[in-house]
Amino acid sequence: MKSTLFLLLVSLLFSACSFTAKPNKWEYDSAAAFESYSKNFLRGQDNLAKNDLERAVAHAKSGSDFKMLATIYLGECALHISVGNEDNCQKYLDLKEIVNDPALEAYYHFINATLTKEEIPLLPSIYQNYVWHIRYNEFTKAQQDIAYMTKVSSKLLASTLMKENLDTKTRERMIELGSYYGYKKVVLFWLEETKKQTKNKKELELLDKKISILKQTTH
């Protein structure tokens, strides 16, 4: 059966395990709703995204699976952070004592830049080399790690977490990636980041024009 973004997120967060039994219908429904939420959020379709997230949460609650609910909230927080929105993951924090999962806690620390060295092995393997390279200020290698990541959501998050140390080429790739998938929030975020690194007046004017046009068509 076709996997969804949420099931992928679950597999990334719990890299040492996966669904060994056939997931329940509510798990599929929650996963599908979260996948739709992610796409609509990144596309700037906020009303649709809000409804999708509410459905994902409702399905997760119907199964009384607090770990899945916590994962949804961490996924929501990671999406916010990936487009430059401040988020302290409060919804996850409200559940962490109930869930008490070291892998989720490591991921929370990862996206909030408070990860300890001891927690790195608990992260999804897709991020581990990247984290070690960041830890030792090997930013060129970290950008290579991003390039090798196969999942769009991982690329977006990892790039944002090291945005101050990205080179021009990687920022351009993020804009191209967002444009390819129609993720206006991604494009807008990286255009704004590009402005911070641009001193040429004509280039700044062009960036402002692009941002203005995109904001007019973002709902």
C-alpha cells in the first residue's frame, strides 16, 4: 500500500522499528490527513491545512495512541520551523510526560537546536551524519548531506536549521525545490533569506518584486 508522509515521519522518528502489524484504519486516516495538511501548509493553503490537521488529530485521538498524536504535533512543529516560523512545540511538550519516548525527545531537541551528543544515535539515520558535521562546524559537508537526502521534508528542515551557514547555491536549490512542488511558503522563506545575503540594489529590487507577487497569490 502506498506510504504517506506521516507514515514516513513515523518511520524516521522510530528508525529502529516500524509497523510490524497491519495499521488500523484510523492510522491510515490520520496519516492521509497529515500528508494533506503538510502539502496544503507548504502551499500556503492555510484554511485547508487547518482542516486537515484537525482531521489528523481527531483520527489519532480516536485510536487513543498518544505516541502517534505526539508525533503529529512534532511533525507540525517541524513544518513550521522549516519555513522560518517560530514554534517551541508546546503541543508536543504538553504530551511528553505521557508518551515518555526518548526518540521523540531527541527529535524535539534536534529541531529546536538543543540536541545532545548522546541523543544523536536516537535520531533517524537520514540526519545523523548531518548532525555530526554541524556539531564540528563542517558546513560544506553538512550541505552535501542535505543534497543526498531523498525526502523533501528532510531537505527543507535541515536547510533551515543551518540557514546562517548555507552557501548561495544551496539557498537557490531550496527555492527551486519549493517552486517545483508549488510550496509557496518555502519559496517565500528562502527568498527572504536570500535578501539577507544580497547587497546588490538591483537584485534586491528583483527579490522584493518576486516576494510581493507571491504574497498577493498566497491564501
